[in-house]
Amino acid sequence: MGFWDHLWLGVAAVFTASPAFELLGLPVSTTVIMIASGFGVGIVVGATPGLAGPMAMAIALPILISVFGVSADALLPVLGFLIGIMKGATIGGAVPAILFNTPGTPDALLTTFDGYPMAKKGQARKALKAAHFASASGDTFSDLVLFTSAPFLAIMVERFLDLPEKTGLIILSLSFIAAVVGNSAAKGLISAGLGLLAAYIGKGEDFYPRLSLGQDALADGFPVVTAVLGVLILGEVFKGIEDLVRSGPQSPTRSQAVSKADSRFGWKEVVLCWPYIRTSALIGTAIGALPGIGSTLAATLGYASGRRSHARKYPDQPKFGTGRIEGVAATEAANSAVSGANLIPVLSLGIPGNAAAVFLILAMDSIGGFNPGPSVFKLQGGVVGEGINPELVVVFGIFTAMMVANALNWSLGGLFMRSVGVMAHIPKHLLLPVILLLTLTAIYVQLTSMAGVYMAIGFGLLGYFMRRVGVSVLPFVIAFILGRNLEETARQAFAATGGDVWFLFHSPIAFAFVLASVVVVTLALWRPGARKKPN
Amino acid sequence: MSARQETQTNGKARNNSALALGLALFVLALLILWVWVPLDTDSGLIEKVRRRWVIGDALAPSVAAVVLGLGGAFLALVALMGRAEPLDLSVSNVVFALAYLVLLVAAFHVMRWVGPGLVALSDQAQSYRSLRDTVPWKYLGFVSGGFLLVLASIVAVERRLSARAVLVALLAPLAIALIYDLPFDDLLLPPNGDL
């Protein structure tokens, strides 16, 4: 089976497999319904300050697995729903940013700079339309880059990288994430070190489970869901509740009146915004392809680039920050362009680049039958062969799901986005305890064990303290997920080279990766505190 | 105190806290490397098994400890150079974390014991285990524990007991229980899988 056969099977898997009902005589597949539902949930979640896409993905995952099970047929509906949330949350974040001056997601902070002044001038609808157009453009561009670059990157990795080089590549990815995420490379190393340590507790190759302190509960190691949801979600909720305990309940935000007087977003505005969208989409895609760098940094760079360009081109006009439609477009195109490109390292290398990608990998891991990495792009049997690589079919299914989400975004996203402003009125102090209970319940129904819940609470406290001392939790989560993979690859590389302890230094490519790891960390350490905090 | 002196004092304080954290993590990494890993792992860094050298179980955790130790050492070094980022951690944060931990443990104990306790108090001939998947028994523990957790959290923020808080604390666990329980026969709400 060749490329086109796999592509066709992937598209067919999304549109024709397990139809849920018929619409005008045409079958509507379960996967399409799940993508649409996830997209709607994502917009609502993104528009709710205090909630975020990864939180919704974490809560949805056990429910999805209960509904669809862990068979191969479950992969596309589950991933479709999660991808829908990921994309919906990106555009939803702009709604409260424009209407209430409160970013729904951290990456929408810069949208408030011009979006809210526009709303104050009675141009809220115009700003929302601009945000939607820019967001959908950036997202679609980023997806197209993913579709074209991920297979080539995977083929290059498979062709040129053997086990020592793959070990070096994982070390480089971890070093890069530790160095660039957060505001200090030293703290990034601490976070990654803790994540690796947690990953290596229990299991191992020996009969005795290492570092288990003789406890049966630790013999199999920490379940991934306890560490990931604990550090990522519970830690954030604990911190949020404490902040509210100290500050008191926040008074409901008041929106600016949404006047229809100047709500037009036509060709004139598209032409005005297009240069900024183009540049920001490129910036967001480039940032998104690098593991660990979040959409907040992309939005910051996109906005800064747009502001410079605007000031140079139109020195006499009011600057960004005073209610310029181009400012909204520059920010939204950049932060939305991250989501597609973030899947480049996931699909081609098996390395998650951000929290949303972590949950996609978690879903793939929980369901099984799909191990992201270079091998998924193999055309089994060659172009004229007859073998099917089911993982490649899933990849094309994922790409199709992303395009379906984009089509929904272009057609209905703007309309739906403009109707969810009410979500910003939900008081955060009522929402967070419910999220806490929902997350703990999600963990319990997956593990059916109170021990798992207590482990998650322990990780939640770790995440809380890490946030308090300014240590980013993302390197922890990614190191936890990649830790076992790193050890396994290193074990195989060591065995394959006949027990050569210097196996990382004999191959030029592996050595280059290790050297690059040292350089990246050293450069980041050289300027502590000089970098802006991206996420 | 002049503004300049105050800035210097604040800067010194934040560098001291970063230095303490860095050194503490460095010492922790040394303890993991020299005490925990050797005492709690069966094999060494590399081992000879059937005349072939293989990586032992101790190597990966040792690498993790080295990464942690390096991070701690660099943080201490940065603090010594006077360029540390501020640490937003105080005694009151630790007190909050402990208090919230107590609340979570209390809520989950309520969840654990309400169902079996009510079965024991009632005239039921069956044990809780045989009733744990029947209405209303399967909801009692989860809803009461969830009610306590949500209500206490809201009251802590609002600093008063309001009707709205009680309503949310009652409806939220009920809604969550129904979301997980009604559509799925194979899911057990906490704590029913353990009982």
C-alpha cells in the first residue's frame, strides 16, 4: 500500500467509520461529531478565565476512554475530541480578553492590549471578528506546515538516526525544554531532574522495584495520570484557591457594551491585517515546532513584531495598545499558529512540546495501538507493496480531524465565539473547587484506587510548591513522560554498541546532540532572569 | 530606611532564599545519589549479565539526581552572584498547603466512611460492598465528601457561609456523580472501587 492509499484510508476513517446518524441521506461519523463537540467545549473553556484547554482535556480523557474503550477504533474519536478542545480553547481565550479585559487563556493577555480599547470604543464585535479571522488563519497555516514537515522530519530521523543518536536527541529535547521554559535554566533543570526521578521510581529491569522503599504501592511506579494531572492541574488549582483565599472573591467583570455600530470586518480590514497575520503565523509556527516554548511567547513576539512594523510604516497613526485592529490580529495569529506546529515533535519524534500535546500522548498511550515517533510514517511494504501501516492511517486520520476542526472554525467558530462571553461571569472561587473534585474523580475512575488519588494530591502539592518558587512544571511533566523512553533507548544503544560506555560520543550526530544540549543549557544559564517568562 | 537600602535588603533576602533552595536541592541530590539509590536498588550503574555489559537499574535515577543536583548548584551560584529570581514562598504558603491537605484528607475520609457507616447504622442485612453499586448507597460517600471539599473551599474564599456556597457544594458532586455514573456501568465512583 502506498502513500495515497494510506491517505485515503485515514480520510475514510474520519468520515465513514462508525456513522452515528444520517443527515440529508449522508452518514455523519462519530469522529466528526466528537471533533465538533470538542471544538465547542474548547471555545467555552477558553472563554472561561481560570479554565484552560489542558484542564478540559484532562477531565475529558477518562470519560472518553469509558465511552470508546481502548480498542483501535477509539483512537480517532478520542483524539478528535481532544484536538477540538485544543483548537477551540485557542480562539475562546480572546473573548473575555476583548470584552472584559481578562484573558481567558495566558496567551490571550496581549489581545487585551488592543482588543479591550476597541471594545471601549464600541468596536467589540469588530475586534472579535478580527481575532477569529487571525486565529483561524494562523491555525490553518500551522496545520499545513505540520502536514508537510512532520513526515519529512520523521523520515530524516528514521534514516539518519540510530539508537545512540536517538538517545542524544531525547537528551537534547529535555535540555532544551529545561533551558527555555520558565524564567531560569537552573529551575528548569531542577524541574526536569525531579520529573526524571519520579519516572524512575519502581519498575526497572531487576526483580526488586528500584527506589520503592519496600512499598508495594510504589513497586509499579507512579501512574502517568497521577503525576501529570497532579502537577499540571491540581497544583494550579491549589495555587488558584490560595490566591483567592488571600485576595477574596473577585467581583464579576463588567463587559463593554457590544455595539453594532462599527462591527464590520470586510476586505478592507482583511487587507489591513493580513501582513501582521502573515508574519505572526510564521513566528507562531516556528515557536510551536520547538518543544517547550509556549504560545504566550509566540503571542509576545508576534505582537512585538507587529508593533515595530506598524510604528515604522505608519509613524503618524495611533500606535499598538490604543485599540488597533492589527494588534489583535498579530497576537491571535501568533498564539493560534502554535497549536498545529506543536504536533510536529509529537508525531515525528514522540516528544510532547506543551501541555496539550502531553494529553494527546497520554490518550495515545492509554488507548494503545499508536506510538508516536518516526516509525509511524513508515510506508510498510513500500510504495508498491501491499502492507498497511495502521499507525500511518491514524496519522492521516489526525490530519483530517485537524482540517475538519479548521473547517468548523472558519464556518461556525466566529459565531459560537461571539456567544460565549457570558462564561467570564462565572466566579473563579466557585469554579476551582468543582474543577478540583472533577479532576480527582477523573483520576479515581481511571485507576479505581484511593492510593492513586493520594499520589495525585502529593504531586499536586509538589506542583503547587514548584509554582510558588517559580519553577515551571512543564519540564517535570515532559521529563516524566520521556524518562522511561530515554532509559529504554539508552539501554538498547548500550547493548547494541557492545557495552560501550562512550556510545554517545563515538557517533558524530549523537555527540553533536549532546554538545548542543550543553551549549543550550550554558547559554540559558549565562543570562539568568534576563528572559521574559513565557508561560 | 531609604528606598535604595530597602531595595538592597529585598534583593539580599530573595538571593538568600534562592541560595537556601539551591543548596537544599543540591544536598537532596547528593543524598539520593549516595544513600537512596545504592540502598534501594538491586543493580549498579552498569552490570555484567551473562558475559554482556548492560545498564543497571541505578544509572537512570543517578542521572536524574545529577540533573537535580546541577540545577540546585546553578541556582545557588546564580544567587551568590546576586542575580536570583524572587521566590514567592512564605510560611503562610506552607500553612495553607498543610491546611488544604488536611481538608482533602478529611473529605476523602468522609467519602470513605459515610457509606459503610450508614449501612452499619441502618438495618441492612447486606454489607456495603454488596450495596456499593446500588442507589442511593453508591452516591452517599462521594456526595458527602465532595460536599465538604467544595463547601470548605468556597467558604475559605468568601469567609462566610452562604446559601449559594451550600447549593454549589451540593449540586457539583451530584452532577459529577451523575456524569460518570449514569452513562457508564463499568465506572465506580470514589471510594467504591476500594471497598
